[in-house]
Amino acid sequence: MYSMPTHTVPKAESAFQMVTNHSARKNSLNSMISQEEIEGCSPLDSLKPLGDTLLVLCDEYGSNEILILFKSDVQSAYCLTSMNFFWQLMQVVMMPNGDHHIDRCNVFGNKASSGIWIGIMLLMTWIAVFIKFIHDIFQYSDDIFGVEHACNMTWYEPYQAYFPFKASAASLSLR
């Protein structure tokens, strides 16, 4: 069992956020992950595909077509990603009262956590494109984004508002 160092960092004007440090100490959790094992497995997407799609749509429909850009942020899902049981045993946090808490989820700051998360996002995007047939959506880290015709809005019940169809369909398909 390994107890990671924890501390707080300022988050907003008067709020603090607890963080765990996976790189602290000689035998840190990050030191147990070889760089060779994770090298190249965490490529981030870019905005180039979105720009290419915008250019194609402008060529296809002309410059008078009204397009809406959308972005859905799923950052809270990052920390809900369960980790392997044996890794969880290494994510023990000692509380101020001396109790120990096992963090069972993916955490920021771990060398491999971004690769795990990107794998999940790629799977969600694949489902949206190949199972739900929602085209021209893209992902970058914890964001799903794309472009939609302004006339293609739909009522999105969770927010009681009109959203671009692709944004609401992508959100619904990923639940």
C-alpha cells in the first residue's frame, strides 16, 4: 500500500481544491510507470479537422449559410473512470484525522491517466460516429465539439433549451 502526498491549491477567489501528488518522493507512483510504455499513446486531437470541416461546409453551402459551433465539456467524467484494483491500492490518501481513503478513480497528475481518458473519449466519439451516425464531431481531451447548421436545432430536455442537434445527440448517445 502506498500513501500519496496530498495538499491543497487555490481554485478560485476563496476556494481550495485537494490534490494528490503522483510525482513527489523518490518512489512516487509516476516513477513506477515507464515512459516507454506510455510514449505515443496519448495523442491529443487538434482543431485542424474542425477547420477542414468548416471549409468544406462553406464550399458546399456558400458563405450565407449560418453555422453554429458547439462544445460539450465532460471533465467531471474524467474522475469517474475506475482504475484497476491493484492500482487503486497505490492511491491511498491519508486524511487529517489519520484515516486512510482509497481513491478508486482516475486522477490528474498520473503519467498514464491521460492515455486512459483519451482511450475512453475515442471510444465515445467512435460510438457517436459509427453507431449513432453523428458526423463531423471531434474530441480534444475532455471536450466534444463540432459544427451544425443553424436550422438543425433540437430541444434538449436536461437543459430545457434548444441545442444544435449534433451536440444533444452526442450527449444523449454517450450516456
